[in-house]
Amino acid sequence: MAGTAETMKPAGIPRYRPFDGPVLFRQGFRPFFFGAGLWSLLSLLLWLMVVQGAVSLSLGANPLAWHAHEMIFGFTGAVIAGFLLTAIPNWTGRMPLQGVSLMVLFGTWLLGRLAMGLSALLSPALVAVLDLSFLLLLIAVVVREILAGRNWRNLPMPVALAALFIANLLTHLDLMGLAATGRMGERLGIATILFLIGLVGGRIIPSFTRNWLSKRGEKRLPASLGRFDKVSLFLMLVALIAWVSLPDSQIAGIFLLIAGGMSFLRLGRWQGHLCLSEPLIWSLHLGFFWLPLGLCLLGASIFLPQILPSMAGLHALTAGAVGSMTLAVMTRATLGHTGRTLTADRWTTMLYVLIAVAAAARVGASLAPISYSALLWVSGLLWVAAFGLFSAHYGRMLLFK
């Protein structure tokens, strides 16, 4: 997000009202990035312990469904909120959300996590209301700011949030026993997040890369956003819609393979190989790399189900693309918006390595059934280590000045 202003053609630099309350609620990224980091590691630890029978939670859903829901709508939902609440003032020139309003929005996110964790003790309808209220409030905030700032270029953002809300609603309809839409809701949630990675990543990665290379006098710069990117995004959108609607169809498989190939070509145009000396840059390229890889694996699994399980592609997209990109964006944004130098120290570099190995182990677990349990634990513990390190190292930046 640091640097997003340039990429998104901002109306002005964010201004902040005087605020004497906790530093955590001074800027939108602070509570949501901190909450996302902590919840990512805690929820995964809880799930691993539940799977092993070491812990029993009061869940209205089965543990796997709860795990998927919290990774999609809990953890990633918080990252998206932190990103948008910090980027939108750059786009519109309006005052950012802070103070009491930010506390209320963050509080609704926390209530949703609590409701999902205690869903067996509450009515399914109440759980749905408490959980869905966060996305509704976030949509209202984003729409208000974009309309007030007349920032029509970024209208896809509230549309994506609406899709995420519908996806979450589908999971709750299943939990309430009203419709068997839980799995479709999960797919729609994942697809929405992946499209945001394709859309926003396609703006910020070449922009940050170009800025970094230009400062070093490099003449080989990333390709500018153009028709190729728009075609690639359109094909990705078609592929994701087909996968959400007909996940096992050959049509979905064909479009996933095409979208993956186009995304590989798109990534190759951004000159990532020239940025290996700066982890803040190559982490973004590596995070995006998981997107075309996952699309291709998922598409190929439809044609080769006996050889290539769909979970390999799915976890390349979730543990790989989502996990890596969220850490890459949160670390860069935190450094930039707290006034620190935009360069990765050894702890930040270690974050990127840990999450990459965690994703590789999770994909490997799907490909090697004989080693599934061992690789699952390796992946889970490395994921916890990555987000634990983020929470510890970046937590002090988010909690304090």
C-alpha cells in the first residue's frame, strides 16, 4: 500500500484528525493488520489441535468448514479492510477512518470471530448477523468514501466486497440448514480474493518494481498496465466464475489453464528477476507467482484427477498466493505508513521465506498422500511461525508510534 497512491492516481495525501486515543486506532491498517496476524496464527493453531483431538471448540460447523471460513472471511477479510481503509484516502483525498468509528468497525470484526468460535452455543441466525455485519459496515464505508470523492475508477472495490459478502452469506445459509451452499460460498470467497490479487497486484507490483529499478538507473523496466493486462484479468474472471459455478467441468478446467498461462506471461513482464536484492520487492513477485501456478494446477486437476488432486491447486492459491501476498502487502504498508525506511530487515526476509516454505509443504501434502500428515504439520507450524513473527516484529510498529 505504501506507494499505492501513485499507482491508483490519488486525489491527495491522507490527512489525519488529531487523535489522543490509542495509537492502534489512529490509522485503519493498524488494528486490522495486527488482528489479521494474530487471528491467522491462533485460528490455525486451534484447528490443528482440534484435528488432533487435543482441543474441543463449540463450533456449529465441522472444524474444516470453520477453518476455511476463518481463513477466507476472518483473516483475509481483515487484511482487505486494513488495505482499503489506508488506500482509499490516498485515492479520494478525504479524511481516513480513525478513532471511535474505526473502533466500532474493528469491534464488529472481533464479534464475528467470537460468534463463529462459539457458534454451537448461539443460534445460527445470530451467528450470521454478527459475522456478516462487519462486511456490511465495511461496504458502507467504502461506498461512502468513493462516492464522496467521486473516485469512479475504484468502484470495483465495493463490488468485490459485495461478492465477498454474498459468499459469506452462502456459507451461513448452509450453517442455518436453509441451502447446501457452503462449498459454493467458500469458492466464491476464494475467487473474489484471487481476483483482487490479480487486479490490485497487477497495479502495485509493476509500480513498486519500476520505482525501485528507476532509482538504481536500470533501463529494463516493467511493462505498463495495458490491453494485455485487461485481457488477462478478463480471462481470469471468466475462469473463476466457471470454477465457482461448475468446479469439476472441463470448461472450467480449460479457462483455468488459459488464465494461469496468461498470468504467468503477465508476471514475466514485470522484471522481477532484477529485484532479487530487495525482499520487499521480490516477495510481491513470489506471492503473485503462486496465482498462475495455482490456476494451472487447479485446471489440470480437472483433467487428471487421479494424478493431480484439486487440493494441490487450491492450496497453491490459498496458502501460496493469499498467504504470501497478504504478508508482503502488510509488511510494506506498515513500514511505509509508519514512516520507516522501505527496506526489509532480516526478520522480514525470514517471514517471506517461512510463508513460502509453508505453502510449498501444504501443496506437497496434497501431492504426497503417504507424507500427508507430516507435511500438513510442517506447513501449519511454519505458517504459525511466519504470522507469529509478523505479529511480534510488526506488532510493535502497529501498537506504538
